[in-house]
Amino acid sequence: MDRPIRVLVAKPGLDGHDRGAKVIARALRDAGMEVIYTGLRQTPEQIVNAAIQEDVDCVAISILSGAHNTLLPKVVALLKQENAEDILVVGGGVIPDEDIPFLKESGISEVFTPGTPTEVTINYIREHVK
């Protein structure tokens, strides 16, 4: 790729905690990626619209609210409707281990739980962006 990877960091739903999203956004930026942060309380539709408008390579969704099994698959479905399934979608936050297989089956490429080193996320995005 002859340009920096573009990543949209998104906070869906009613979750009002964005410390983790800001930490990962800064780490991605420091790793040379272009980062767009949506801010708090975004709908899946807003996230997808921003991803398409910003022509991103990856959507990184941070969620702590417990609505991950609803909101994350909705983002993937909306990207598919917009013929944007080439955008890598990863998730992170407080997500129980037993929910991760469902999220991956729903199109989330990888799920990063609390304590995952930022370098792991950075390397995953670098290796999986098409």
C-alpha cells in the first residue's frame, strides 16, 4: 500500500466511555495510520456513512455497553449493503469470550479484549488490510 492505512475508530450505542477508544486511536496514529474518531454514541448507520465518506480501510469499534452482539453485526451488514465489505472490521472492549465466535461468524474479523497490547491490534490491522 502506497499510502497510510486509514482507520475509523467508532463508539456505537449508548456507551459513554471512550478512554480505550482514544488510547487505541493514538496508538494507531503513532504507528503511522490515519485515524478518524467518530466520538461517542454513534449509530451503526452513522459509523458506516463515516467509513464510506472517509474512504477508510478499517473500522475499529470500541464497545463496553454489552450491546456488541447487536451493534457490531449491524455495522457489518450495513457495510455489505453499501458494497463496502472490503473494509476490515475489528472490535474491542468488554466482550465475553463466549460471544466472540458469534461476532466472528457475523463478519467481525477480530476481537480485542481488555489488556490486549496495542501493538497486537496494530499488527493485526497491518496484516489484514487488503
